Amino acid sequence: MPDMTKLLVVSEQFWPEGRGGGLATYLIIKLLAKTRKLDITVITGTPRPATLEGIEYINAPMLRTGNKIQLWAGLASLSAQSWFSKLLHDSDVIYVPRYCYPVVLPAKKQGKKVVVHLHDYQPISYNAAVLDGGSPRACNGAVRMEVFYELREHKSSARAAAGAMLMPLNTLTRMWVTLSDQIICVSRRQAEIIKERMPELSNKLRVIYNPLPDVPEIEKDLGSPAFLYTGGHGYIKGFGIFLRASEKILKRHSNARFLITGELSEKSRLTVERLNPGSNGSYELLGNVRYEELFRLHSNVIALIFPSIWEEPLPYAVIESMLCGTIPIASRVGGIPEIVEGTYAENMLFKPGDASGLVEKIDELLLLSKEELIDIGTSLRQSTLRRFRIEDASESLFSIFA
């Protein structure tokens, strides 16, 4: 039997930490492990990662940090460890699925193949996000964009000032990513944006859709029309757009309900409470819910409202909605059109930032019967399972790492 390819994964977080990117990394490692053709070791700062059979895990506390600068310092400390240098030497392929880009340099010095996986826009944006329509190329425009982002997203002038000053450090990220051998993007749209800003990466980019999560078939129990919003108070997730649209909907459909998950600031919570008409409880604030709990919420809603204003590479929230038989009403950004292409949900896309357009789409769904909504949901699940076949993802990923 030929020797197995030794794959070393270096990720500051590993599922159940890490949100969408963390989930994608876990599912990818799970797929690669099933081939039984790779000897996989994972180094992570997550103290209790979701374990997979046959995978060796090494906990590296220096990777458990709160920001980019601390992470880079932790990686410098990790690279200085003799055991890590030996592990690099003994590995065939180094996989960087998140933000541990400094590892690329020592890995290339040892002549190793390096694969970087981009789940956002870190090489071209210090805050890792690109707002709809793209951010300015000029340095002074980019600085303004960084300040604008921090003030709107985090409501922090201190973060805005720090971000503006630290932006030049992102040239290091660009350098490390450029040194890699292959770069995986998760959607065509993400690859287009990266290629536009860094054309030197064109021959290294490879588009591979993230593996589907294991979402059970949901039995719908639809009562009064309910909608799910999962973005918390995030500015770039379109919280303000959601509020403006939902307020208009409630004036026309007083029996509508909106379930809100995710973190809400005190100011955002008070804003929602003021919008609640009397004691009707049209808004339900659920806070951060467990991943599995989201599936239960989907059983009672007819649509997911996803009004994001940034170029979401391939949001799992929309994919999970389709798998749950819940119709996503989403803004036309990033990889979302690729997810819903050729389905009923494609008709539910609206222009980013257009609250009136969102209202129109919600109104369209409210004209449908429960039976029609369930039938549409069933077709969305089936089309998603066909479009994003696990076998295709496994074959594409293995071709890169083998």
C-alpha cells in the first residue's frame, strides 16, 4: 500500500468554534478523512474541538487569541517550537483554512505544498469584508472604507482609528497568500473579486463550493406567518434594512411574526422593543441559539430574511435555509445567486440595501397558501442536494490535497 499523504492543518479555531468558516473546515476535514488516503493532523487553539475518527489533534494555546496581531504573534511563537518545525518537515501538504497565514512562510522555506482556503476577503481587506459593489482601490479610499466599517459595524471610534493605522500590515497577508501554491475560493463571485484586486493570483485560484452540512429534513408546522432573521445587530448583515422592512410589513399584516437570533446590543434591543405593537409580540428576541436549535426554528417559519450588504462568499445560513425547506429572501450579493440559481428562491433576490424591495418579496410570499409554501420548500431542499453533491466536493478537495 503506498504511503499516505501527510496533511497538516493549522487553524486558530476548529468547530464548534468559528461560525461558517469553522463549520466548513470541519466538514472538509471530515470528507478528506473518509477517503482514508490522507494522514491528517490538526493544530488548533480550540481546546475542545469536535473530534473525527482517525484525526490527530494538537492543542496550541498560543493560537487562542482575540485579534489578528495577537494571532500573528502566537504563530511566530509556534513557528519557533522545534516540535512544530519537525511536524512541518514530516508533512507533505500544509492547509491554512482560516487566518494562520504566517505559517505559509516557514512551510515554503521547507519546500512544502501550501493550500490556503479563503472564506472571506482578508488578503484584500483588513477587516475581511468587501461591501456590495466593492471598496475603493486607492489607499485613501481604502482607509475611509475601514473607518466607515468599524464605526458602523462595531460603533467604535477606537477600533476605527486602530484599523486605519494597522491597515498597512495587510500587505503581509497579501504576501503570505501569494506564496501559497493553491488558493480555494468558495464561490465564483468571491474568486472574481479576489482576482480583480490581486490578478497575480489568477492561476492559483480554484473554486470549490463548501460541503453541505448535515441538515435533517424538517417537518413544517406553519401557523401565523413567521420569518427568521439570524444576523443579530450586524450592520453589514443588514439589521437596519430588516427593521425598516419588518416595520412596514407589520402595518399591513399585523399577524406576522419575526424571530431574531444573534447578538443584540442594548440599543438595538430597545429599538426592537419600541417597534413591538402593544403586547402582540411581533418580534421574538432569541439571542444566540445553539446550531441544532436553528433547525427547530425553521420548522415554524416560511422564510429566512437575509438582507446582507457585503459580498458574502457562500453563506451557510442561506444553504441551511434551503435544506430546511425555508424560502430565503436574500440580497443579491456574493455567492448567494449561485446558491439559489434555477430555483424559486432566485425570484426572491432583491437589490442590496433596498428595504422596499425586501418588503415586496415578503408580500409575494404572504399571498401563497401553506401548501404552496411547503411544496416550494421541498423543491428547494431537493435542488440543493442535487446542486451541491457531497461526492463532487470530496472529489474536488481530494484532487488538491492528494
